[in-house]
Amino acid sequence: MPLIEKRIQNPVQIERALTRISHEILERNGGVTDVVLVGMHSRGVPLAQRISTAIERFEGVRVPVGKLDIGMYRDDISEKGSPLMKPTDIPPDINGKTVVIIDDVLYTGRSIRAAMDAISDFGRPSQMQLGVLVDRGHRELPIRADYVGKNVPTARDEDVQVRLREIDGEDEIVITTKSDGMGDEI
């Protein structure tokens, strides 16, 4: 079945959302002295790097950025098979720090729960916060983002795809829906 795509964010809107998230992180934490950003593979990593760069532009301070693979912490490994592992690189001492987990899309909350479990294996942050580019709803766990680029109400049969220039060659956010080929969405 063909997919119908609807673009909901362009590069300028994505950059504006990341700038806002960067300012909100600064304001909420009273600066970034004890803040560490941890991007979830794959698209959370370049988002975290962009947020760190934006904060450096505003404050003159580079926020450390880590990379996190949650493959071994997921609760659906048996359903999806063995995960393809990517490198995890967390700054050496996160004890007592504020760790801001960065991801592209917040959906059920299961990936974020896995990320919190993984980060806890590296140390004991004073707190964990969550920043996402898109919150699409449909939570299965009691998880809420502290920083949201855009709230996008969706149906469960829709998919939100974040495309980033570092990975996909372009910045955009699209909603995809399956079509029966007769012009009707399913």
C-alpha cells in the first residue's frame, strides 16, 4: 500500500523549535553548569548536538553531549529480534548532574523508560529531564516531556517521521498514513 505524506514542519520551523528548547533548558536550570545532554540514537544525537551548539551561541558554554543506545534496555526485544547496537558514549561523570534526554518523537514512552534505565547504569544524576522535537501522544507509561518542539495529535495508524540533514540529507517532519491505493486513507 502506498503511503500518503503530509509535511508538518520545514527546516525553519525545526530550527525555531530547537532554539526555543535550548532557551527553555537554560531558563529551567538557571544556566547549564551541571547539565549534560544525552541524545538517543539515531535522531536524538544530532538534535542534542544542535541544542548544545545553540546554547553555546547564547551562553558561550558548550554543554557536554552523550550518545545513548537503548537496544538492550527495550522491553520488546523478543518481538523485534536482536537489536542492531550503536555506540553509547556518556560523559564520564553524570553523578549529581542534570541529564536531559533528547529524542525526536515521544510516543508510548517505552523508549524513554529504557533510556532512563540505561542512564541509571552509568551513574546517579540529580535529575533527568526530557526534550523531544515532537510529542504525538498515545502514552502507555506515565512519562511527560519537559521540553517539546511541537505537539502533534495523531491517530495510532499514522506515523511521525523526523528527517534530519545529518542523517537524511534534509530537515522536515512528516506524518505518513497508509492508503489503499484508491485515494482512501486506511
